[in-house]
Amino acid sequence: MSLEDDSNRLCLDKIRPISIKLFNNIKFNSQMKIIRVQYMVKEDYSEQNQKNIKQVMFDLQNLNHSGLNYNVCLSADGKTFTHTAFFKTEADNKILLELPSFIYFQEQLKLKGLEIPPKQEFLTLVGSSGPIFIS
């Protein structure tokens, strides 16, 4: 059994389906929150979804907000997207949710692109090779 198998097994009980509103309804306490969302798009929508995500990332980079670390990866199938977000506080989550390009990304995904709906998973950080948040 690989380390990857162990980590997947540890988190499977926390996976639950969500609506298209990614990263909503998150309750915060004094610890940061880590959320992973995974979904599959229709093959003909993958390129547009990537463009929409890149716009979100461009806007977030311009904000240079220290309490939010957000990344998106595409699986080898070219259709499965995995979003991972680290939020220091609820206010940091709100920054993402209110970002116009993120709202547009969500709307377009819901209207045009979903093949398999999003599943949200809350994660716990075990370790990191470097800082997660900008100081």
C-alpha cells in the first residue's frame, strides 16, 4: 500500500456532494480551513473551464491576499478538475466567493460544463514543505 492509498482512505468518510457553489457554507474557528473540490466537465468544455480558472487565478494574484492559497489541477483525462483552497479565516473565504471572475466561473460551469457534479472534502494539514500563506 502506498502513502497515497493511506491518505485517500483517511479522507473518504468526509467526502460529500455539494451544490455548484464551491467553498460555500464553511464554518471557521481559530484554525485554517482546507477544502478540496473535485468535479468532471464535458470534454468540449474543458478548455473554456481552464480559461475561466486562469482568469480567477490572475485576479487572485493581483489581489495578493495573504490569507488565501488557492490552486487547481487537471487530471490526465483532461476533464477532471481538483480545486484546493487554504483559508486562514472566514473573511478570506469571502474574498474568493465575492470575486467577480470566480462568480462567473461558477455560473458558466453550472450552465455549460458539468458532467459529474462537484464533491467537497475538508482536509487537515499534516505537513508542508514551505509556507502556505504569504507573510
